[in-house]
Amino acid sequence: MKYLDEFRDGGLARGLAAAIAREVDPARAYRLMEFCGGHTHAIARYGLTGLLPANIQLIHGPGCPVCVLPVGRLQMAIELALRPGVILASYGDMLRVPGAGGDSLLAARARGADVRMVYAVDDALALARRHPQREVVFFAIGFETTTPPTAVAIRRAAAEGLGNFSVFCNHVLTPPAMAAILDAPEGTRLDGIIGPAHVSTVIGTSPYAFVPERHGKPVMVAGFEPLDVLHAVRLLVAQLGAGHATVGNAYTRVVAEHGNRKAQALMDEVFTVREQFEWRGLGTLAHSALRIRECYAAFDAERRFAPAEVAVTEHKGCECPAILRGAKQPQDCRLFGGACTPEHPLGACMVSSEGACAAHYLYGRWRAA
């Protein structure tokens, strides 16, 4: 297949769903976690759960970068934005994420902070060039997918001598989050994982080998189109039926076993692994995030400004942390669809389009449930 509409062919989707229905064991349950928020969005958009047998449950994972950032790190960004002379550049979704007491970057902007929405880190570099008398801080978030562009920007700032540019680094790593979910004694029982697409283009499929080796669960990397997801589900069902577990690749048109070596080299040059980092829903995980190396310390906003780390609790009624670790579904939250909507989000999972709550609400799947 070459064209996008071929990956959304309804007839082929029904054929795949029928094949899955024939191949499942009706006497067992299949609990499959789609790790990536992009998969959650595709599943809700195309109604894939309605095509699958009732004994296959798709469980949402923590693969939404906006969602997994804890409130304390957001408060640090708000503090940076409120400092005189600072321009804080951020992706749009982060502006609306609720912080302590409902605070947000948008609210900080209303109080006078210079917060700019950018579409890419290059936009933040452009701001630094246009405003040489101001400190421009890029609020960097995301998994391995968005990390290489941040590395390129830091290298470019160093080459140009952009002394007024720095990065507040919140890049996190996928394999440690997978391990945390599978290792948790009280965690969600899973039979297999639909591996992330864009992350895997960077890191490849080999970093997931610990899942079948240590936990005996199969992983199948999948693309974002509906046929991609259904194909991955069928391959996982086949592995489970055969009684073995491996890392598979159902996205071979994009993903290679060892990923993008050039992107990995860029990341390794600019970043190093943090000893520990807090995640919303998963707690503090060892070696699960990146910080800027000493050789690029001049562009590290945490070193330059030393924003205070604060302990902040979630909205007490929000179930976003439990949803991110697969323990609950969006409709299990008493705030969902009532007090908490995309127009008035009370939790991060309702803000980002990759958040499970936003995906369920947008496509109305919760009404059918």
C-alpha cells in the first residue's frame, strides 16, 4: 500500500476484524496496552474497539508527553515565565494544562508573563535572534521523538553564540516507563503491548526486548492508521495463541530494528540520562529522563535560572494519573464529561489531543459505553 486512504479502507478493516475474531480464544481475555497517545487517538477516532471481539480490551498507556509531565515541573515553567525579561516559548497544549490551584501558563500570560506558543523549537531560536536583550527559554517536553530537534537547536545556539537562548528540558524516555508499568506489583495486568510508532523511528525496536525477555509479553510496534493498529492486534493475538513472546514490527515502512543512528548520536552528544525524574501517574522513575550535558550547560535553563522545585498535588478528583498507568478508563473519572471537558480541562489528559480523556470526549466513545 502506498496511499493514506489505503490504510483507512473500511472493507480491509472489517476483514482484519473478522480474522481477529476467528483467531482469538473465546475462553480467554486479551488485555493489550497501546502505549502511545497517538494510537489512543486513532482507536477513538476510527472506533476500533467496536470492531474487535469483546474479549479484547485496549488499555491506554502513558504515551502522552503533555500528560505525563507532573504539576511540579509545570509550576517551574510558570515561575520562569513570570521572571522579568524572560520569554517562555512553549508548544500550544502546555499552555492550557492546569497547574497548582488551576494555574496555567495561559493564566500567567494574563498576569503579564511573556508566554509565546511555538510550533517547533526553531521558532524559539528565531525569537532569541529577534530579541537579543531578552532571555528566551524553550519549554522542551516529549519522548524520544521530539528530543533530536531540541538537540539540534542547542547545537545551533552554541554555534551562533545565542547567549540569550536556553532550554528547560523535560524530555523523557519510553522503555523505563514501560518497565515501570510492567514491574509495578499492583499494576495493570497486561498480555501484550502495541509499541509506539514515532518513538520507534528514533530508537528502533530493540530497546523493547526486555519486555518479552523479562516479562514474557509480546510487543508489536504499529503505525497510526486504523489498519496499522488492527494488524498489530492480530499479530499480538497470534503470538499469544502460539504461546511465545517477541518484539515484532508492524510498521516496517518507517521503523528499523536499530532506529535512526544519526538522531541517537545527536541525543547522546547533547543530553545525558538523569538519575531520576518524576512522572505523572508513574511516580519517580530512575534513569527515565534526560538532562543537558555539562558541555552545553550554558543553554540549560535549570542551571541558568535555578527555578525552585515545588511539591504539588493533582486535583483531588482527577483520575488522570490512574488512566496514564492503565488502571482506569476516562469514563471511570467522576469529572469526565461534566466538570472536566476540553473547553474547561481539570486534568492534563483532557488537554492534549493525545490524552485519553480528550480522545474519548472528542469522538464520543464514552456515550456509547
